Amino acid sequence: MRQRVVLAEDHPGVAEQLRALLSREYEVLEVVRDGGALVRAVQARAPDAIVADLGMPVMTGLAAARAILDAHPEARIVIVTVRDEAPVIRRTLALGALGYVSKADAGEELLPAVQSSLEGHEYLSTTAREALGLPGAPAVS
């Protein structure tokens, strides 16, 4: 049985691209367009992993991640975003997200990030590592 993912992305074209990418390896249970809907979907569906954009209406991805992790500390959350500022990355990881993937890296790095999170490991995409001044390829810790 394939592991199950809920995806949160407010731009329909991007959401479809990410859904198609995730569907290669995972069962995408639901695609939602805002952070409030993400929190409700996680509560209703109990996915194995969550992939969320940071910039969404109603409730940001960061606020949704905080709400989800408060209710489900074991949740495996991967953020996929255009934001590549070091303070945003650090705040997201400190909150408890296990993955941070720049949308520029998503084609090659989203699936490994989700798998890494499912294994309980942190994953930073190439662009996120560069923003943090970290050397080398994507990190799994």
C-alpha cells in the first residue's frame, strides 16, 4: 500500500504539477487551497505526510503547520515554497517541519524530501542549503 499525502497549494497550476509529481510515489488523498482547509484535511484524513506551501490564504502554511504539529506532534511536514530566505527556513525547521524544498528544486527534490520526512529525517533542498550557507548537496539528517 502506498503512503498517503495531503497537499496544500493555492495556485491551481502549481497544485496540479505537484499532485502529478507526488502521485508517482504516493497516494495523494486531497489537494487543498488554504491553510485552514489543510488543518481540516489532516484531521479528517490522517495522512502519512503533508506537503504545504507557505504563502496561502486564510491561514499561512507556517500557521497551519504549527496547528497540525500542536495536535499531531508526529506529523511529517514538508514545506515547498518560493521563499528562500534563511530566517524563514530556520523558523520553519524550528517549528518542526522536517523538509524544506524550494519550488525551483521540487522537480528533483520533492519526492526525496517526502521520503526522508517519512523516515523521520530532516531534508533541505539545494536552494535552501545555499540560503543557509550550508555546503554540498541536499541534506538528510
